[in-house]
Amino acid sequence: MVFVTHPEVPSMPPKERLILDMLIAEGRLFGLQLVALSHGALKRGTVYVTLGRMEAKGFIRSEQEVMPPGAIGLPRRMYYPTPLGERVLDAWSQMARALLPELQP
């Protein structure tokens, strides 16, 4: 059986679902916060690639952190979910519950 993806139907890999779950639950986060909160599911070397892909799909947005006067270091990029990202995650969750009823509480 060959599965064909439609270019207008966004894909939702597990790491993207995890990131959206965390951003929806916690609010704005930067990449290394996501790594820490994931308890090993996300790695430092790949989190930013995944975030970039998700931003290109329109699931998340990012803004550079506003640094307080006198702060040292570079500002971090803060990530947050878009309404599209929230809807896609909700749709995937509903689909998973419908297809895998044993996962329902």
C-alpha cells in the first residue's frame, strides 16, 4: 500500500505534537526550555530544526526576547503556538482517540 501525502495537509510528527503540547500548556518558551521539559524526548541538536520546520508550517511563531537594560548575553527566541497549530493538534488528538479508543481515559 502506498500512502500519498497531500501538500496542503500538514504532517504532525511526534516531536511536533510534543512541542505544541508543551507550548500550549506552558506558554512562551525558548528552545532549551523545551529540551528540559521534554525529559529526553527532544535533543539540543535537533530542537531548533524542528522549531524551524514548525514555524514554516505555520504551527508556531517566534519573537526575539526583550532584554532588560543591562542584561548580558544574546536575547533568546521565544516560541508560541498559533491558532492553526492549536487546531491541528486538536484535530490529531481527536483522530487518535477515534482510531485508538483504548487510549481514551
